[in-house]
Amino acid sequence: MKNDILNYIVKKESIGINRLKSNIAQGSAVILANKNHKNIRPVAIGKGLTTKVNANIGASSTDLNLEAELKKLNVAVKAGADTIMDLTIADDFKDIDKIRKAIIQNCNQPLGTVPIYQVAIESGSLKDMTIESYLKVYEKQAKEGVDFTTVHAGVTKKALELVSKRLIPVVSRGGSFLLKWMSKNNKESFLYEYFDEILDIAKEYNMTISLGDGLRPGCIADSTDKAQIYELKVLGELTLKAREKDVQVIVEGPGHIPLNEIKKNIELEKDICSNAPFYVLGPLPIDTAAGYDHIACSIGGALAAYYGADFLCYVTPKEHIGLPEIEDVHEGVVVTKLAAQIADIAKGNKKRNFESKLMSEARRNFKWNDMEKYALDPKKFEDMIKESPRLTKGGCSMCGDEFCALKVYRKKERRKNSK
């Protein structure tokens, strides 16, 4: 890892250089920064670092709007997303290329993709996918500057039997592609069998592999089941393979799991995958929050990050409903950042605690402009202020000037009583 990147992370995270180097060497922390991604602002994920948040964007075949995706990108970054993933899937692979290239050119944050989406389109059918077609797409995206890629190499042939016993067999798009391919061809997954070849490309471009959870539970009824744990054990094996080739790796996790199983899931991943950074979708601790899944995600994410998850993938209000709009992206990032920072404070992160202190001092002194600056969502704060203007003496409409608790018992009176 280059010294300028390390020094950038040290300053941003307030972590000692030796500690950072040690965590990276052990694989408990990674830095996302493809050598070909111009103007990249590297992001570090893992042990000793603040909890990071990813925002998924990307068009679908029903709505191929590049302008909208670039707006989502800008909204996500402005709202505080640490990384972006382009999940575009379309009927023509040229559209996938076009959108990804435009996002990379306009994105200073680390960018992730799921290469198998494009492989499926270029191959013409799921059955006709090959390792050769996969490596071709994988290297093309690596050369363009993609910083991390989801690789569902843990979905092996044994999974076909395990998912058949579930209420919802599979909710991962990439996982479903591989299950279909193995079923049609009666062969082992080419991602698992040729994982070393994928690692060679990742190493050349300093691209981090995100080991996908293709068998993540899609409902509470399937949480922490045999299929999920089987895949996790395979991911533990692949984690060690990646480290042997000096390739950075993170591990993806569930999914729908109840609150009482979150701690267990974090401990299992850290144990089975040798303390690799854990990247969780949610987790979603309830199945019935449609329209409010981003809030459910925030609750599950805060607990997961407190117990040791390092990287939270946002969920928007449109989860389980449709492609998120621009405002959905904004809300998804904000509530997931909320979860991340709640966990960081609980874990004693000095940076987050200092930010809380600055906000509290601003509130104490009725410095509304400072409160807006320190708020997690400054725009929301500003909009609410406009709806309810400040009083002439600085108070708000809740208590008025006369009955504001901060004014009733002033600092000078506290000093008087303390004598």
C-alpha cells in the first residue's frame, strides 16, 4: 500500500500508522483504492476504523436513465455515503458499460460492482456463462478503475439441496444466477473452481474482493439456517486463499435476521472468516416493514455495527418494492449513517464522540447555524427551521423563550448554587 494512501487514512481516521499497517497485514482492515481509479478518495474499512456506509445505485432494464443515476450518485455522496455500488443490469451490455463508465468518471468515492450481472447479459443466457466470459468482464471493470467487486464464489453445488428447504430459496440476484447455472449444467460453480484466476486480476489492480452472500436469508424464517452457515464456511476458506495471494477481502453477510441473532452472526463471521471486515445488508430484523425498511435496516445495522460489523449497505424505503428514486437514496444513506454513528459512539470512537460534543455545545448556546452544520442531515435541519422560525431571543417554538429549560436554569445560577 502506498504511503500517501496510508497517510491519508491515518489523518482521516485518527488512527496510528503502525496500528493501521498491522490491521491491514492481518486482513482485519482493507483500503479500497484501485490503482486505475483517478482522483480516488480512498476509504478504509475494518478493525479500529469508523463504520462505513455503502449506497447502491444503478439502472434496470425498466428504467435506463443515466442522468438519474448520476443524480443519485451526487445525492448519495452529499448525504455521506462512503462508497457507491453500481448494480446496473440491462438487456444490452453496452448500456451497462456506458452507465458504469460515467459513474466512475464522476465518482471520487470507491466504486463497487457485481460483474456476473454483465457476464449473464453478454453470454446471452445464464446457462452459457463461462469462466472465460467472467474473467473478460472482470478484467475490463478492473482496468476501468472499479475498486471492489462482489464475487459469489461461496455458492457451490451443495447449495442446490440446502436452499430447497427454505421458505424463500434465494434473494441474491448473483446467487440465483449461479444456482441456475449449476442446475442447468450439472457442474460445480466456475467462480469457486477458478477463484485463483479471479484473484490474479484483483491483485494486479489492487481491487478488493467482496465475497458475496449469495445464500443470505431473505426472510426471518430462513435466518441463520444451514444454507447460510454452509456458504459462510466456504467464504472462510476463500478468505484465506485471497490472503495467500495478497488480495484484500471483505465478507458479505445477511440479510433478514432477528435482533436476537445479530450478535451470533457477527461472531460467526469473525471466527469462520479470520476477522475479515464484515459487510452486512441491513441486517433487516423484521419482514413486514415495507416502505419503512430503511428504518428497520438502521435498527439492525446499529446493533450489528456495535457487535463488530464494519461496513453497512444501505436499504432504501423502496426495498422489496422497486427501483429507488433520488429521494429514496438520500433517506437510505442518512438512516444508515445514523446506525453507523450510533454504533461508533457506543464503541467509544473519539471522532464521533467529539462530533456529539460540538452539537451539544451549539444547542446549549442556541447557535442554530452550528447545529445545522453538525447535524447528520443539514438539509433536513434547514428545512425544518424554515417551517418554524427562531424566536427573537433564540429559542424555538417548543417551549418559547420563557420556559426553555436551557434558559430557566442558566449557567450563572448553576455556579451560584455550587458555591
